Amino acid sequence: MKTLIKNGTIITASEEQQQASDYTPYEGLRMKGGVAKVLLRGEVIVDAGKYVGKPGDGKFIARQTLRSQNGKV
């Protein structure tokens, strides 16, 4: 996957996020740059902040449980 970054300043807002959550811990944070396009296997799936891919383009990868060095969670 490739991500193209645009210049300028962006302010994060939860309603602009491409996720199922209705909040972001970065709400209102002013950042330099932002995502212009995201390409997956040569196809644009995010353009100008909007998801333009097809359902099934991605693949769910379950996170692994973290373990300490002694094997306890």
C-alpha cells in the first residue's frame, strides 16, 4: 500500500475519519501534511480524504495479544 502526502496544515476531526469509531484522541490537533491518496495494489482506494475503493478490497488482520517476557498478559 502506498500513501501520497499533501502539503499544508490539517485539523483532525472525528467525522472525517475512515473508521467505525465516532471519536479520535487527536480531535482538533493541527498537523502538517495529510493523506492525498492511498493506493492498494496499484488502485486508488482513498482520494481527497474519501474512500473510493470497493467492498472487499481490504483484508481484516486480527491483532495479536501482547505477552510480557514471563508469558503473562
